[in-house]
Amino acid sequence: MPLRPGLLSAAMVLAALGTAGTGAQPAASGPGAVPQEQFTCRLSGTSDRREIGIYRPGGPQRCRVDYTRDGKTHSLWSSGHDYRICVRKALEIVALLQSVNFKCSPHSDDAIRSPQAGR
């Protein structure tokens, strides 16, 4: 079966996101660090789950995008002056995951902080 254009490159990017040698840095999230925005992506019929979180460490315009797979989190992007960059980068990862049949859902910071979240 031939691959759709872009599917192979999306798969390669997703595979690279799961490895530490891609330039991604281990996340510096301290205990209790909570993302302002988070996407949870699941591959139907499997236990494969990915999380993309946008954090605001140190101010409203500073941000960081973390990617979690198999319990390992890596910081992929950060910006010291434009939160929109992190939102755009996180949405690019979500689009890549969806292009290879993951189903992604967003969570706001209120839902993430809630003790009922994830139940």
C-alpha cells in the first residue's frame, strides 16, 4: 500500500520525537509543574499515548513545549518573548500525530489542575 504524501515524513518526525538524540532536552519541570495547555493523543486500539504540554515558566510571555512518550518528557521548544510560538509548535505536533491516526484532545489549565481531571 503506497503511503500518502507527507505521511512518511510525519512518521519520521514522530519517531524522532521519541528519542533523546534529536536535540530535544529533558524537561526541567519541577514537582507540581502544570501546563497551561495540554493535548493528550491516543492511537485507537493500542495503549500508545502522547502528551504535549505548554508551560509558562517565569512570566506570561515565556513558554516551553514539552512532549511526553512512554513516561519520558522532553522540552522541544521554548521562547522568551512570544507565547504564540509555543502554541503554534504544539499544534504542529498535534497535527502530525493526527496525520498518523492519533486522536487528540485539548485540556485547559483548569481541567489539568482539577483533582477530578483524568477520572
